[in-house]
Amino acid sequence: MLRPVKISFFTWLLLIKFVVAVNDTNNNTCVLPPNLIQEIDSYAPLVQSIINETLSGSFKSVTWNELADFVDKFGPRLTGTEVLEKSIDYVLNKSVDFGLENVHGEPVTVPHWVRGQESATLLKPRQKDIALLGLGYSVGTPPEGITAEAIVVNSFKELEERQHEVPGKIVVYNQKYVSYDKTVQYRSKGASVASKYGAVAALIRSVTPYSLYTPHTGMQSYAPNVTKIPVACITAEDASLLKRMANRGYTIQINLKMQAKNLPDKVSRNVIAEIVGSTVPNKVVVVSGHIDSWDVGQGAMDDGGGAFISWQAVRLLKQLKYRPRRTIRMIMWTAEELGIIGARHYIKTHKDTEQNLQFVLESDIGTFMPLGLEFTGVEQVKCILERVMKLLSPMGQMKLRSPNQGPDIADWVNAGVPGGSLWTRNDKYFYYHHTNADTMLVENPDALDRGTALFAAVSYVLADLSIDLPRQK
């Protein structure tokens, strides 16, 4: 294909200084040199072909079909399990079949936490089974379980005020859901706070704005120098039930049984597959998602969809024979759910090539209908991305907002690398997050097609531009 005229980054910066900014009615102060605008706009036919192939051509519904086959075959893929490693082998083998390049797995030492059997039974004031999911890294109970009275609180502040009531009891948190970022602290440190006051176990209202009697699992961390106590999440329905009982003055007694244990570390792998750049292969655009999941549901939404739009975007570009100047590298991260372990290991290991990264992309907040991109970068990057997003107008208005959300690429972004994440209509993401409801029913073929097209188009254009994107300081 014909390529735009190349302009150096130095020339581009000089042009930036001398082009007069024009403020529009939205106070948009984006300024790009005319040559760069022309260059970006010249990719319109290529982007249109990507969209056509994905939404109405031979690639229509491919991402959904591949993801469904994968999650139906392997199910949930908890870190440390044989099934995760078999799913990694599957992706590696199929990447070779797709004709992708430099296909390999990079070893990472990962934790091995096992859930085992678990149950909770309300004994007083009446008998009732309580649905629960133990939290990552939790310790277990004795075989006969722990039988104790419960104290139910709505907040850490209330627990502190009633700390004299806590010793020897099970703490039940019935915290209000404000937002995931604010409310997740109860899941993350609820056991440690309860243990500090002498609790023997902790049960935490699942971190979700909506519940159909679905407990949500997730990771928690024990603080240093506290006794490790068993901890699990229960449903919003049961947490509120127990609080109502407590408010009426009833004695609440619960038997909790958990076989959770932490076993010796194992070795997993990050998955890498590429389209090698034609002229500057050492410079790289990354598209990514994580391949591991919790041991419930199918891990279709978190993060099968994100991993697969990244994978299929690169496969699509290969099928269309589009090879950009820079390399496009697909990475499926391992062990994200137990602490972003795969990504942090990879970023640390490849620190010496970090300066070669042009842009890094991640999807880990659901692959619902795309609205655009979230990004983190300097003003020039914003302006370039705005122009690139206009190329995607056949799929509707694709917008930008800042900052990006991407746990696996966060260390790169914090180091100044321009980064982005898929922005979707994900208002129901936390309905399904870390539950048995995270299955293929959450995924929509058209939304996955559009996410795949967006990742393919953005990664290609940024990988092929004649300029390197500037970094944050």
C-alpha cells in the first residue's frame, strides 16, 4: 500500500510550536501539523476495510465463536491450575496456526491458592444456608469449621466503635456499595481489620451494585503482623438479612467451613504473539488482556473478552496482510487476578526495551458495546488519538476520555508510556464480576466484533505512523 510522507519527530515538534491553535465551541485546543493530519486521514480506506471485514465480512462473529469455543472447552482458569496451563498451550498452538510470529510463552512464578469445599450455615436465630465464595489467599477453617456468634457492621468506623464486642466473633460487613474503587477496600482488607480486633473470621457483603443472590469472589491481602483468619464474600441479600436480624436484637450464630489453602508456587506463562514490523521491528504497540480468571463462571467477561479482542485483532491484521512499520505485540497476561503478577514480571524483565514502546492497549473492564478509548498521555497524544478515532466513524462516534483503566499496563503508563483501554457501555460489568454468572451469555457477538475492529485499527495506525508518540515526563 502507499505510505504517507514521513516527517521526523523533531520536525513535528517544530510545527506544533508554529501552528496557531484554533479554539472551537468545545474549547478543543488540539493542534496538529497539516502533514500529520493528512497522514492520519490517509488511513481511512484501510480502517474502513478492517471495519467491513469484521462487521460484515469473513471475520464477522469470529471473536465470539473463538471465545465461546475456548471458555466452553476450558471453563474457569485459576492461577496455578493445570487447566490454565492447558488453555495457554491452546492459545500458543492456535497462534502458530494463524500465522502469527514470535509466538511463545514467557515463564512466571505464580502463587497457587486452592478454594476447596466451603459452606456457611446460619444456626441462630433460624437455620439457613448462606451462599459464599472464599477470597483469594484466604486461610481455611478447622475441618469441623468455626461456630461463633456474629457481629454485623455497616462500616469500618462502626467496627472500630464496637471493637470491644468483636473478640471471638465472626465479623459480617454489610457496607453500602458506593463504587467499586471505594467499596473494594472492604474485600481487600476486611479480614485484617477484623482480625486486629480479635475476630475469628470475616464475611463480607459482595462488592456489587446489584445482586440476584450471587456471591462475588476476589483477592484480599493480609496485613503484616495480624492473625490470618478465614474470609469470604456473601450475597448482598444475606448481608442485609443478617443486619436486620442484628438490629432487632437477635443473637446470630454461624458455622463457617472453608478448606482454602495456599500451596507452593508454580510456574505459569505470559502469552506473546506478534506481527513483526516492516521497518522498525524493535518499536512496539502492545494489545493485551489477561488469560487467567477466577475459579467460578467461565471467565468469559473477565477477561476472556479482553484477551480475545486483542488476539483476534492481530489475527485479523495478519489475515488482511497489513504489516505496519512497527511491531504489534499481543500479550495475554497470566495471574492478573492474584495480584497483576504476570504483567509486573514481564514489565520488570523487559525494562531495557521500555523506551521502544509506542503505545500500550489493554481491555479488562468488559467487552460490551464500544464507546471509544480511555487514554493516558500528553496533549499531543490526545490530539493524535482524536484524529485516529474519527477514522472509526463508520461504527458511530468513537470518543476519548482520560485517564485509562488498565491494571496490567499500569506500570508502563506510570513510567510515561502512552496507554489506552477499551471504553464500553459497561454499567453492568460489576453485576457479573467474579461470579458464577460470568459466562458467554454476558458476551454479545456484535460488541466483540466492534471491539476487535477498534483494537485492530488503532493498533495498526499507531504502529505505522511516521512519528514516535511523545512520553509523559
